[in-house]
Amino acid sequence: MEKILRVNSRTGSWKIEVCDGEIGRLGGRALIAHVLLNEVVPTCDPLGRKNKLIVACGLLGDTPVTTAGRFSLGGKSPLTMGVKEANVGGAAGKALARLGFRAVIVEDAPRSYSPRVLYINRSGVELFEVRDLLRASVSDTCGYLRARFGDQIGILCIGPAGEMGMCAAGIATTDHTGVQIRYAARGGLGALMGSKGIKAMVFDPKDAPNPVFYDSVALNRANKELVRLLMEDPKTENRHNFGTPAVLSLCNELGILPTRNFRSGSFEGALKICGETIAMLIDKRGGDARKGTPCVKGCVIRCSNVFADAAGKEIVASIQYENIALLGSNLGIGDIDKVAELNRLCNEIGLDAIETGAAIGVAMEAGILDFGDAEAAKELLHEVRKGTPLGRIIGNGAAVTGRVFNVRRVPVIKGQGIPAYDPRSLKGIGVTYATSPMGADHTAGNALETASTVDPRSSANQPEVSRRLQLRAAILDSLGVCLFIRPAFVKKPELIAELLNARYGWNWTYKDVRNFAVECLQKEKTFNERAGIIEPADVPEFMREEPLPPYNTVFDVSPDELKRTWVADPPEDVF
Amino acid sequence: MEKILRVNSRTGSWKIEVCDGEIGRLGGRALIAHVLLNEVVPTCDPLGRKNKLIVACGLLGDTPVTTAGRFSLGGKSPLTMGVKEANVGGAAGKALARLGFRAVIVEDAPRSYSPRVLYINRSGVELFEVRDLLRASVSDTCGYLRARFGDQIGILCIGPAGEMGMCAAGIATTDHTGVQIRYAARGGLGALMGSKGIKAMVFDPKDAPNPVFYDSVALNRANKELVRLLMEDPKTENRHNFGTPAVLSLCNELGILPTRNFRSGSFEGALKICGETIAMLIDKRGGDARKGTPCVKGCVIRCSNVFADAAGKEIVASIQYENIALLGSNLGIGDIDKVAELNRLCNEIGLDAIETGAAIGVAMEAGILDFGDAEAAKELLHEVRKGTPLGRIIGNGAAVTGRVFNVRRVPVIKGQGIPAYDPRSLKGIGVTYATSPMGADHTAGNALETASTVDPRSSANQPEVSRRLQLRAAILDSLGVCLFIRPAFVKKPELIAELLNARYGWNWTYKDVRNFAVECLQKEKTFNERAGIIEPADVPEFMREEPLPPYNTVFDVSPDELKRTWVADPPEDVF
């Protein structure tokens, strides 16, 4: 039986609960929704004593199932003021699961901030201060922790941005090699972790007993089938070769690539920052550069990369599509080395690169710096690191930046910056942004995958498209597997129940899985409504009025259509 | 029949409508609630094209009834994101009413800001740019307009803060002598006016026909009775002699005087900033200094003053209790000359002194400047005027300041700074802050007047106290009379219907007046709910946890009690 660890961040006391009953059937995102709805006052100050930081392994988190090991972080978001779950790969999820914990719930808040490490191993829990880590960069923090505790540990940590309570701060982690810096980026969860006075969590799985599965043979069989289906899907090879940047050219063609604060959906410099160029440069530059590496051990897709400069020295790992779009085309910057450098700075300071790119775009709109001026953007990130007034504005995200600088063209929904898919020419994702409890979050239901079958520029049927994608995302985010596993489940959705039944000895059917997703979303929506979040939200006013080149589209899914997204019964078949 | 003027701030076109039917029975605050609910998308960007700036005369606005002439400004608040009405005295309300307008509704928004003047006289309307007024101070703006259009005009204008869209910006006006600067201060309406590209409105009543009343004799008789009742109330003389600063000593004794960002309810320097000291200094210093002057012609209370320095040179007119508290004790500043200077700067820059004082208090809490450092506070106001990043943070109010600087002790409710009455030791006003659609606004139902009859530190019966006060406020704010008229209506509430019937030939009873107030509040609450505002809100978390010296009270009216404020049927007798 797995466990739940509760840590009081004010007193330092902790206790372990058995993870059974209703919560025993939940993992990842669904577990977070459950804890938030049942334990957190929806109207609370998200950075105050009443919010909780929840770390939750997916239901398959301790299995060797491919891509499993991603895990979820959540709480009431200081950015959206509603429910937030952000998940991430790396080594930490597997380490925590290996220790037998389904979840860690950090409660209360210390009187003032000091950099503390929450260390968890098989013997117990320690919470101690490490003064040297005050305002340390993410890679320095990971380096210190790996040197002190060995390289088998899993790490979660925040950078200076999270320590200073900035709402664009994410929670960073690294992979088992210590090379990748990956983020549970969105929703300002880094600030939430900072508010608990926790600079880092270390999960040390040394000598932890092996997990026991109900039916290992069936689990392996299902995993093998999953891998087979994945490997025969052409998207898998594409992702392996080009990583997420593969979609940049497609987004540019579709006219949804954020360009100069969402003034255009295509960028004249797209060729210089696209996936093919990046892959070519990685091959050419050598040295640290590489592609096709995994973020979690056992992933067969392996879409990560290390991007290096002309001398072969690492700039950032991984460089990903959304970050390139928000820090590149969205800022009018068409130089991939400069974009990578901005991405690296975000990673080190502890910032969500999407939110930060959106905020800098708004600052450019306000005339604080010029579009295309990468040096000025870099300088702005140094301001964030130093915590100057200007830096704190940017570090609090696009909505605050827009409010402070009196900007009307602010690409946010529910307070959160819109990611790298302009909803005016990909209307299904606009429905997701508006109706997902997560706000503007592409991982909550990305309609890009339907763009070849449902006209992305037509408003017809988009609520149905989005609803289905949102339900899928809720399932995957609760299993602890990667969204890129979808093609296999689309072909054989009954595999999900097979995997769960093999792991736990349940008797779930595909219908149970579907109902599980519906319940998860319902809990999230209920929490949001009690928190005063309008459901559904709408896209920013300018996106309904200002035609987006090159297709001159506006977002025209009506508010009534948006409302209908969740009024109708969800489909039986969500994959 | 009165008229409503609609001005399109994008095209400059305007039209005049007859003010009849349902809207013909509304004035001031009630008219604003009606227009917002019926015409404005509740979820709109408050500084975008869909919000409206509403200027509304009270129902008695064109009469010689004492204190009448106050008028209301409103719209969706960029600070609270909900309904907002702020009213103010001065000469402009009477001038607008004299022109026969019940209301001016400014719609749409220009593409970009330029300083324009909306000039209204009996012949029509003009909207024109005056480049010289760009970023002009409030007194320079009033001076320019009085020089250009004569000294019989009424003026509404914004300072640089409103031009820059800062959400602590108010709308300023002056009296018929041009000496007083008075504010429709709260809710960021100055930013709303700025968003319409209107630096100033000028109401020129020259040659306007006299208003026609249904029964002038009855109106005069009712007014005479009103004056008699007012003059026999001891509060009237006290207000005349000491103005609003009269209550500072009382608030200090009650332990509700905001001190050092609401850390205490009493201030060791209270004696140096209280009403008695101010009155003594005014008498002693002479020169420009004076007290007992009116803000609207015909007021028999005349509670305004001109506060001058030791040389008799005016610093600020008027100096008022709430501003002294927020810019004085709340900042740990016990020097009335320095407080007056801060107040003057707020007035000139176009800032709500309450919101600004609350924001500076939060900045002091964050360590940006020290409590008690008046020079640093002054410097901060210069930053606001210049529009630096730091200045823009402060100029956007206490909530934004708290978010940017990661402060938990942020005295705001519904995004608006708490005024000069700490709710922990005056619990009735805490109920008002939480349950009024206006958020933390002392004019929405100030329980100070009940402090001698209902234990202010007990949570018992406070919802009933607040509800009654809120209904009264809604009536007075819709008539266009001053809150200080209350003692007369408490003694003889039927006077209200008498006044309205004499003015309009209606057949209202006291019950109709009461229902009018209930409807007004209901409309406001409905708008807020549609805008996603939690009703009721709650006080900030620290006010439920941190005991307030000297009585060590916390705010303990339960959320359920707060909810009950508006669930039960309002009383028949609201005065």
C-alpha cells in the first residue's frame, strides 16, 4: 500500500498516511484536484498559510511503463487563482514513487522565507536550512544537491524567482544525468513552493524496496503492446528526431505562431528557429549537443535535446517549441542562439519560459523595450533575477505586466499567459484555454493534433474537439505518462484499464477510465467556481476584434458555444 | 424632462436621449448600477472598449436642497473588477444638472491616449485635444480650464496617474471658487476616464434655463425642515468646526486607526495629526488657512478646510480624515505638515489618497522604504508621477504592490485598499467591506456611527447593522446628497419621499424609497456575480489571525454570518 506524506512547513513536523480509500484510486492531476477540493479553502491567499503544495505521482508512476515517471505538482495557483496542476518528467517522479509515496502534501507556511531542503529517504523526512542556497540558480542548486546526496536522487527546486514569490516562477527538476533542466512550469507553482519556505525537495530512493505490482506479467505485456503501437506511429520518430520544435514550421504555416505579442501568426524568421534548423545545428556543432535523449528513464520516444553554441558548449537542455515561440517569434527574435540563451536564463532564474516570454512581449508592446531586441530582453531577465521593481513586474507574468504598463493587448486567459498556439487560427485550443480549469494551458487539450481533420480556422465543432482532448489530458496527467503516448491509446484505449488493473488488481473498464477523467475535471471546475473563477472564461478582447495575419481570423466561438462545452454529457469514447 | 448624453470616445459622435421610463426614476448610484447591469458586459476589460464611464447626477442634483449637487461617477472598476460608484461634491454636479443632464455616458475607447477635453454647454458637445494638458497636474488642469472657459464652469479631470491608466487614479473636481480639489477617489475611475482618452470634462452652465420643479413650494418646505433637523444635531456643528478629521481621536481611542500597515489600531502620534490640532493650526496660521467652508454651494454643514503651512501658504484643501490616516498613521508619519504635503501630491498627480496610502504602507511592509520616512514616501509619489516601474506599481494600488513585492499583509478587499477603519475593532464596517458590492469602501456603510450603541468589537448583530447602513448609503448616493445629512433622515425618514415627490410629482412613500435602495444593491450584486466577484468577499487572512492592538481583536464575523447579510429580507425601516 502506498503512502501519503504530509509536511507542516511552519513547524517542520510530518506524518505518513496510508493512501487508500477514495484517494487510493487517484494519482497525479486527479489526486491534486481531490485534495484541493476537499482540503483547501478556494478563496484563500494562494501564497498564504491555507494553500497546499501537492506533489503527486501518477497511478503508473512506480511502473516501468514507457514514459511513466512524469509526475504532477499542484495547488491553488497564484497566477490564475484557481486550480493548477503542472507535470514534468525527469528523475524525481520515479524516485518519489520508488520511496512508496503517492503524494507529498506541504501544508501551512513559515513566518518568513529561508532556503530549506525537504529531504526524504526510506528512513524518514528532514527539513533543514541551507543558507548557501539563498537565491541560487537552478543548476547551482541541483549541482549542490547531487554533490551532497549523490547522483541517484530526484530533485525538485526553485530558482530566485520562486524564492521571491514571483508568479511566473515554475518548479524545476532534472533528469537522472543532471543535464536536463525541466519544468513543472505553469501557474506560478514556483512561488507556491517558495511560500512554503522550500528551496528544494530531494527524494533519495537508496535502498528503497522494489514496488510490488498486482500482476507484473500482465503489466509488462500491456507495456509491450503500448510500445509497439507507439513505435509504429510516425509521430514518434518525428518527435525522436526533432523533439517538440518539430511543430514550429507547422504552426507557422497554420498561422498560429505567436509573433510580436500575438500581432501575427507567422514569423518571417521562422526558418531560423524551427525544428529542422535546430536538428541540423545539433548535428553540425557536436560537443555537448545531442538530440533524441529521454527525460525519464525508459521512455521510447526520447524527444529531448541538448542545444549547444557554435563551439559545442551547452546553452540549454532541452530547447522546446513553446519556449522558442514565446521567447523567439513572440519577441520578434529570429536568432536561435539568442532564443536559447533567453531560455537558459529563464531556466536558471526559475521562470516559466512561456509566461515570461508572454510578459516580455507585453513589455515590448508597452514600449519598455523594442521587439527584436534580444539584448534588452536578456537585461530584463537579469532584472528579474535581481528582484528590481521592473524585474518583479515581469516576473509576475503577463497579466501584471499588462496592468502595470496599461496595455490592452495582453495575451492571458484566467490570468495566465497564452502559450504558443494562437487561438484565432486554431479555434479548438481557444476553447480549451477558455474552458479548461487550468486556463491558457496547451497541455490541457491541444487541438493541434486535430488540425488536419477539423478545420482549425472554423468555429464549428470545436467545443466537442476540445472536450474530448481535455478528458484525454486529464487521464494521461493522472497516470503519470507523457501526452506523447496518445497515439497508442487512440488506437487501443482499453490498454489504459489493462495497465491499471495489472498494477493494482482493479477491475476497471475503459468506461471507468473515462468517468475518472470526467470526475477529475468536475472537481477542478467546482474548486474554480468556489474560488470565483468565471467558467468558462473568454479569450482576451483583442482576439475577438483584431484579425490575425496571415489568415485574418478572429476568435469567433461564441460565449454560448463555450458554455456548451461542459453542459452536454461528455462522450463515452474520449480517445 | 431631463436628458442623457451619450458620447462615443472613439468617433467623437454624441447623441442626446430623453431620460424617462425606468431610468427616469434613477439617479446617481442607482442609475450607474442600472446602466452597468443593462449595458456593460460584466467580464469586459475595464479599461477596454466595452466598459462605460458614467457620470450621473443625483435625483435631487438640480435642486437647492442642502448638500445636493454631489454626483456620482461609475463604471466597471479596474481595481475591484466589479461595479463602482464614487461620488463627490464640488461645482461640477450642479453645473451638469443645470444643463439638464441627468447623466453622461462615455462609450467605446480611442485607439490611443491623447489629452482631450469634453466640453458641454447648452448648445451642444465638443470633444477636442489640448496637447498642453498632457500629464498636467490637477491644479494646472483646473487653472487652464477656468482661464479658458471662465470660472462658472464645473470641471472633472484626471492627473498623470489616470492618463497612465493607473488603478489607484481617481477623478478630481473643484469647487466654485477653484480652491478645493475633491475626488471621486475610489475604484480606479481615473484610469477608466483615461482609457476613454478624456483628460477633462467641462460643464458650462452659462445661459442654461432654470430647472423646473413639480412643486417648488413643497420642495423648499421639505428642505427647510431638513436644514432645521440638521442644525439641531450636534454632529453638524462638530463637522463644521473640525471637518472629517474630527473622528481621528475617536478612531484612535476605538483602536481602529490604521497604523503602520494595519499593525496597530492606535498611533502614538495621533495627537499631532488629529482634528483638534488641525483646527488649532488653521486658526493660528491664518493666511490661506480656513475651516468651515462648503464643498457644494448651499451646504449648511460646511466641513471643508484649507490647510496651510506655518507661513500661511496653502498646502492642501481639504485635508480629510481618511487621507490623514492612510498617509499618516498608516505610514507611521506623525507630522501633519508632511501628511498634508503627501496628500497634496496625491491630489496633483490624480491619485486616490486612500489607495495610495495603503499601497505605500504595503511597500513599507516589504521594506522598500521605512515606516515613518515621509521623504521616501514623497519620493515614491514622484516616481508615480514620472511613471517609472516602481511608481507604476504603487500607482496601481495596494493589491498590485502586494503581489509584486510578495507581501501577505495586504489590506485589501475585492482588490481595493481598506480605508481608515480597521475592521477588527469595528466589525460592522468589516461586514460592509466584505458584503458591499463596492468592496472596501467606508462610504458604503460606515458602522462608526453605531459604535456607541452596538459594541464595535463584538461580532454580534453586525450583519444587521451593516445591511441597514448600506441601504441608507445607496439612497443618499442616489439622491446626490451628502452622507452627513443622515441625522436628519434618521429623525424623519419620510422627508426623502417628500423631497422626491416635490421635485418630480411622484407619489412615493418611504417604502418606495427603501425598495429603491434594495433594487440598487441587487443590481450591483448581480453585476458583480456575473463579473466573477465572490459575494460576499472576506477580509484579508491576516485580519482573521493577527490580533490588533490595543484591544487584540481579530475579525471573527464568520463567513456564514457574512453570507446572511443579504440572504434575509432587508428591514422595512432602513434609517
